[in-house]
Amino acid sequence: MAVNSPLPVAAELKPVNGIEIGFAEAGIKKPNRKDVLIMKLAPTATVAGVFTTNRFCAAPVQVSQANLAAAADSAGAAPIRALVVNTGNANAGTGESGLAKAQQTCAALAGLLGCNAQQILPFSTGVILEPLPVEKIVAALPAAIANLKQDNWFNAAEAIMTTDTQPKAVSRSVTIGGHAVTMTGISKGAGMIRPNMATMLGYLAFDARVAQPVLDELVRHAADHSFNCITIDGDTSTNDSFMLIATGAGTLEVNDAASPDYAALRDAVTGVSTNLAQQIIRDGEGATKFITITVEGGASVLECRKIAYSIAHSPLVKTAFFASDPNLGRILAAIGYAGVDDLDVGKLDLYLDDVWVAKNGGRNPDYQEADGQRVMKQSEITVRVTLGRGASAATVWTCDLSHDYVTINADYRS
């Protein structure tokens, strides 16, 4: 089960005016499970997204990117009206046939909603290199439309799960410039997580009206400070997508990224995004520990991130955490091969929570292994590295690597 991450409570997930959610059971991979999701948007909504940079990006990613670009080019004349998500099949590595099936899904939903196919954004998650059973998805769309309602967020979170052990969702209400704003988001992911823009799948809606260029900037900021700071296994998915939906159904209007209202909205959206991203790490496949890695005193944020990710991706470091084994020289080794060629290790300090492990590049004379093991046994651990090179810092979140991770991925298709 997820590390210190309670199940979302359906009644605590706030409806967002301007978005309705419906789901269905299409039997894509397994019977009797929610595996198709529709999000129907108000005509006032604006939508922005960031997507995987994997060159083998999935067919629905390509179609969504194209449809978002078309909506922007039309200057709002043909806004995005709905999102459709399926789990159980990624529709990735499927070539022209996969593109045609993603477009077929869009056309089918557009026909039912009375809009055009370019106003639909498709998303898929699941097994790569398998043909999409588009007939099952199309057949399930009427049922998903039939149960469209505003308070379906918990069902939505369940409908996008794959190897997740629990749904991931969060809501928040804030007041910005005297206006009440409601935001609710969901995400999914437990393996193949090292986003290079976002997460496996994430959707966050709020009821403010936000100009398209401002929303485009907001989604990049939120992703860079949340989903782009997590890793489970170092693998960037073919299907990663993170979408912001400003429904325009509330009273707050933000048209300028230099305004105080934008700054407040940015911080609130980033906070919800961070919560969703951390829920993914806490539910990492086989995870038993949630690990925060902070690198401080760097010459740039980029080099701090390189070092943080080098630690977070090391199988030796991650298995040591799983075993509660304070073999902490593995962390120093990961720092050393991170690719910061002019790093002066003689200035480096390493801390494990409150324990000062390495001082000036060597073992702290006062360090006792019993202190390190005390921290390693915790379910939540912070690794802090100080470089003594500048004022930049970066934080990433990861988990340990257990026997169950191997089992889950060895059995994934069975």
C-alpha cells in the first residue's frame, strides 16, 4: 500500500463548476473495472497541457497536441469541449493504425456531444505495443455520457488507474483577489515514472477564467515544480500528460501573468500539483519509503537537479533504503558520477535527516552508523546535500526499490 498516503475521501473532492465527469466499464484489459473516463467542459473553458518528450510518444499524445494547437489557432472559435481517457492500453508504438484509432475515438465522442473531433483530447495508459481495442471504447462512450456529473472525481481517479494500489486525488478552495476558487485534481502512476515534463496522467481543473497564453505559462510552471521533480524508476513513459483546465465558470479572471492574482493562482495550482505528484511516489510500485532529496549550494538549479536525480535513480542507493542499510557511501558515489565535472567534493556535506554523515567530502568524525540506521528505518527520509558552490537548490522526491517492484513488473502483462 501507499506510504503514509490515506485514501481520498469521495465526499471531500469538491465539484468544479464548468466540468462534468462520466465513466464506464469497457472491458479493455479486465472485466468489471472502470476503464473509460470522459470530462465534458463548459464552452468558457481553456485547456493547456504538457506532454512526454519520449520520441516514441503515444498516438493519443500526438492527437492531443495537434488538437490543442488547432484550438489555439482558431482564437477560441473551436475550444476544447471534452477529454476522453482509457486505461488498459497505451496505444503507443502502434504507428499509423494507432493514430487512426485515437482519431476514431475523438470522432465518436464528438458525434455524441455535438462538436467536431478536433475539440476532443484523447489519452491512454497501459500496455505499450498492443493495438487499441477502439470498438470497446466507442461502445462504452454512451454509458460514460449517461452518468456525467460534477461530483464524479473519485470515480474519475479510479478510472485512470493501472498498477496504482489506490486512487490519487485532492481538492482545495482558495480566495484570490476576493474571489473564491475551487480546484480539484487527479493523477495516476506507480511505475515507469521519471517524467520529463509531467507525470503518467494528471488532470487539474479550477473554476477561474484564464487567458490561453497565461494558462500555457501556468501549466509549465506547475509541472516543473511538481511532476518534473519525481522519479520512481528513471523510465520516462510514452504517454505522460498533465492537463490544466480553467473552466471559466467562477468569478476570478486572470489575463496577465505579471498580476498578483496570477501569482496567487500559480502558487495554489502548484501546491495541488505537488500533492498529486507526491501521491504517485508514495504509491510507487513496491515502495515502502518516501524519500526527499534536496541539493543545496549549487552553481545552478540544473546541476542541483542532476545530482539529486543521480542519487534518486541509483539502484544501489534505492535498495539500501529498502533494506534500512546505512551504506551511505553509495550516495557519495552517485553524486560523483552525476556529471558535474568541476565539482569540488572537498566542500561537500551530506545529511540524512538530522544526522551529519559526510563533512568536507569525507566521513564526519562524529557520525555513528547507529544514527544512520535509525533514520533509514523510517518510512519518510530526507537526504540533504550541500555543495558549497553557490546559492541554487533543487528538490526531487523518490522511493526505495523493493522485491515487489520486480514482481509487479515481471507479472504486469499476465
